[in-house]
Amino acid sequence: MSTGKLWGIGLGPGDPELVTVKAARLIAAADVVAFHSARHGRSISRGIAEPYLRDGQIEEHLVYPVTVETTDHPGGYQGAIDEFYEQAAARLAEHLAAGRNVALLAAGDPLFYSSYMHMHRRLADRFETEIVPGITSVSAASAALGTPLVEGEQVLTVLPGTMPVDELTERLRHTDAAAIMKLGRTFPGVRQALSDSGRLADAYYVERASSTRERVLAAADVDETEVPYFAITLVPGPTPTTPIPARPDPTSARSATADLVAAPGPTQDTPPSTGDTTLRPSAESTGATGEVVVVGLGPGDAAWTTPQVAEALAEATDLVGYTTYINRVPERVGQRRHASDNKVESERAAMALDLAKRGAKVAVVSSGDPGVFAMAAAVLEVSAEPQFKDVPVRVLPGLTAANAVASRVGAPLGHDYAMISLSDRLKPWDVVAQRLSAVAAADMAIAIYNPASSQRRWQVGAMRDVLLAHRPPETPVVLGRDVGGPTESVRVITLGALDPDEVDMRTLLIIGASTTTAFDTPAGTRVYTARRYGTGE
């Protein structure tokens, strides 16, 4: 059997529309798509590539064991990172040896301050490789400035912000133009070097270039406590003596996207807005901060959306959410809609908070109840970051899918019950299995969320086997699919007869307890879980 091919895919700086045609084609063609993230699990690279992924692909999530924090690894930080790269390369090598083509995603360009090169060094001597270049953050930041970075015979120097301040200062003194990467915690030292070299007045700061959260500021005006890693400082070269049009003030020229909350241009992730596109002043320009309201629409029927949620949706200037849920909200003139994939919760939360910080009234849209396997936890987690400490966040409840499904058959959740998600995307399957076993042993009914998807098919069978160790095969099971929606179906079966092939992502399962009873009526099967155990409560 022939081996697979490793593609190092440059994704560009952040906007999915800046992914090259070749990169998009190869991402879709790959058998395996691999990407990195820190331990929080949010992968910027995967978020950029999301529009080009397809069902059935294997995803390899390579999670760094350490980024800027300390480690107890015997080899220290470098030892932990080297061990991680070896293990990651071994995981990719397994796929390549089995004949699978692997697309390893890299923000920007694969060979420009990228993690890809560490895999390339470890795999290129054994497997066929191809590198697909991408637009660098330097190019995107320069475009954001709208001013030449270098011209004629000028020299551009690219510098890492991690350099010692003295060395950085010296290099800035002896170059025409500079791009300083890897900011984040290094920014105070970078700004000191700019000042000591006499370049601060000509330096600009660009944050998240090309994304909907792009910001452009004079480097001297930046709050150093709020600088993310994905930011860059540019020092354009001196203006040539040959007359050219006057160089505009980049911070002024970019105000429509950086200092005002405006509808983003149409991209793969964000459909074009309809109606009024009036720019609304940001927090920086008015001194006012907006708010984020996390709402639950209920499971499917518009009648299940509460008046409180409907009022919040009507008052919002911006809607943020998973595309399917955003599409359930009627369009309103002047209201901007920021739709995205269902696997980028943290990025979506950060976008909502950033919009609110700039003065927008943002409604983050969830199905069901936002506090049950939905966006409330993601928004609150990100809101704990220092840069969002002053942004108000409210959570408005909604009807849960579990309660909606239960209502269709009676009261299967009439006594103690648990809610468990079968998805192992954010937690290991061992944890899921342990919780299933513990709840089953405690004789509680269980509402099962996220039981399966096009890429997760084995968990339902594994769940059934875990539960059968504690429950008899005759235990009632309710299968509710698209409840409240146009293709609603609800059936009552037994645990022993549960067929994983009949379950998908739109299905919610309710597993009965020992006190759960199912009985037939002319109107269909009814199910209830008794509120007392023989002797009563």
C-alpha cells in the first residue's frame, strides 16, 4: 500500500476568503485534517478552514501541553514542547503510513513562524510533502494600514517580539521598516524598544488583521494589558522623496472597521447583512459599553420562544450564533447577523464580547436553553478575561430540548435525572463513560444530548453497553428527533433494542430509571418516572 501525502496548508491571516483556491481544494480533498490549539481547545486555524471542511474527514486536534505557563516536565518548557512535537508527528505518521493524505493547517504561511515546520522536519524524510503558501500577517497588517510598508531600495526587517529589549532597539535603529511579531505579553518591551530607538511615533499596532475583530491603533496608544498574541507592530519605511499621494492616517482610515461596529463584508462565515447598514459608534468613540445577552430560542417551535427572549432579539443591534440558529430569527432592518459554524464557540463568544465592548447590544443565540450545553458557559468563560471585565453579560433562559421531548410522551423526567452530552470533542470519552456509569448506578433517568454526528457514530453503542451493566434491557428509552421542528418524530423503545444507526445529532434520548414505566394508550405510548420508591418520600 502506498503512503499518504502531507500537505502543509497556509490559511492566511484570518479571513476565510483569503484562503487560496489551492488551499481550499486540498483541505476538502484531505482524508485527515490536523490543527493545533492551546489547552483551551480553541483552534484559530480550524475556524479559518471551517468553510472548506467536509463530512467524513478525520480530524486530528494537536493540543499544546504548555504555551506561556510553567510546567513540571523534567525537561522544562523545551522538554515538554519537544515531547509534544514527537507525539504529534507520530500521530500524523500513522495516518500517512496507512495511505491517508493529511492536511496540516497553519495560520498565515506554513514556514513563517509556524508550528508546521516542526512536523515537516520530523516527517519530510519519510513521506511525500507539499507546502501550500499562505498570505502572512505582515501582508494583511500592511493592507489594514493602507500605506506602503517598503518601497524602492528600502529594507524590511521582521523581528520577534520575544527578543531582548536592547537587541530589538538596536535592530530598529538600523532598518528602514520593521514588522514585529509575537506580541501579547511582550508588548511592553516592544514599545520600550520602539521608544528607545526613536521609532515609536511612526509605529502602528494591528490586531487580528483581516478578521471581523481587526483593530488598528498608533502603537503609542495601545493598552498593553489587552494585547493578544495575534497582533503585530509595523513601522513603515520613510516616505520617498519622489512625490506620491499623501500618506493617510491609518488609524483614521480604518475607523469604519476598527473604531466603529459595522457589518462585516460578506464572507464564507458571515452572510451579507440586509437592510440598514448604519455604522454605530463603538465604546471607544462614545465612552459607552454595550452588553451581551445570551438567549435560548427553545428547541424548534417559534411558539416556545419566550416573550423575554423575543424582546431581547428585537432590541439587539447584532446577532451572533451558529448559522442554523441565526436562521431561525426573523431578519430585522438595521440588525447585523454574524453566523458561524457550531464548533467555534469560544471564538464566537469573544466576537460577541468585543462587539459589545465597542458599544453594540449583542444577542448570542442558542437553541433550547443557553445554559444547557450551549453558549452561556462559553460567553461567561471568555468574559472572565481582563479585556472584557467591564462588558455586562445577561443570560435569558429557554425551554430545554430535554423538557420538550419529555412533554411529548408524558413525564419521563418526573423524578431525579441527569443531563449528559455524549460528545467527546471537549472532554475525553473516559469521562463521559464514567459519568454514564455513575448516573446509571444511582438509578436516575438520563437525558442524552449530542448523541451522534456524521463523524461520531460509535458513542451511542458504547453508551448502551455502559448502561446495560446497570439497567435491564427492558428499560424505556425515548427517541425524540427535531422536536418542535417540521420533521419531528418521537418513539418509545427499550434500551436493549436501541439501534445506533437510528440516532443522529438532532436526536435527544431519554433513558429511563427503574421507576420509569411505559404504557400504551389510544393516543400513543405514555411514559412516566414515578416520584416515589415504594415507601414514598
